[in-house]
Amino acid sequence: MFPQEFLRPELQNLEMFCAGVDAIVESQRTVAKNYFEDGSVEAACPPLRALLEIMAHGSFNGMGTCDRSFRLMFTRESLLASDWYRERLRTKQTRDIALWQRHVRSLEGFRAAHHQSQDGIDVDGRFEIARTQLARVSSPAYLEEFVGTIGAEPFHCELPVGTGSATV
């Protein structure tokens, strides 16, 4: 289907090789621009967002891919120190608080409806566990338990409530 020169770069002349590289670069530029057009770039971590900026527009804050400052964005320390990452941790905490609040409310309702233990269920014990966990996940120290994990996606591009989609 393709001529040998096309499939084997070492057989190409310089003009053909450069045209192939240009086609690859243009294709990647188009892909990167799509992230900006559909808004999904907003969910990208800082180093990936910077890379997409460079791919789509040629630079990021005046930097290119060879700049030391750009390359340092890809370190673990840089990512963990970013606002993007802290927001993911706060989102995780917010969702965990909501979860344990639901558990406490459910157990309170169950306890109010059933004044006695049901079929060996230790409702009071479970209620105390839920309250303890709610206090734990609500504390500022809880965020530190998750440093190094992915946290939770804030879903910046959520659909409005009531559109039939589930929001978290």
C-alpha cells in the first residue's frame, strides 16, 4: 500500500522526512487545540496543561519544552504543591464529609424508627463509628492523609442539576 521509502525513514530523502515530521507536528497541534476548544484543558494537571499550551500555541508563559522551569513542573514535588492538586484533596474531603453525614443521618433515622436493636444489628455501635469517622474526615489533618494520592476530580464541566445527569 505504501512505498518502501515511506515506511522506512532511513530510505527517505531529507525533504520527504521533513514533510513527515511536519505532518506529525501539525496533527499533534490539532489534537492539543481540541483540549482548549472543548474546555477539557481545565481538568489537566499543571504540567500537562503547560505541555498542551506549548503544543497548541508554541509556548507556555514564554517557555518551551527545553526550559528548565517547564521541566521542573513534571516533578512530584511541583505537582503536590500545586493549587490543582490541593483542590483535588479538598474535593475528596468534601465528598467524604457528605458521605459520613449521610451515614449518620441514616443511622439516626433507623435508630428513631427502631428503638431496639434489629436482628443483632448494633445500631448504637455503628452510629458511634459513623460519628467518629465524620469527625475524622472533617478535620484539617484529614487532607494530609491523602497527600500522594490522586484525590478526587472536581468536575469543573458538570451539567447543571436537573438535566438528568448525575453530579457528585
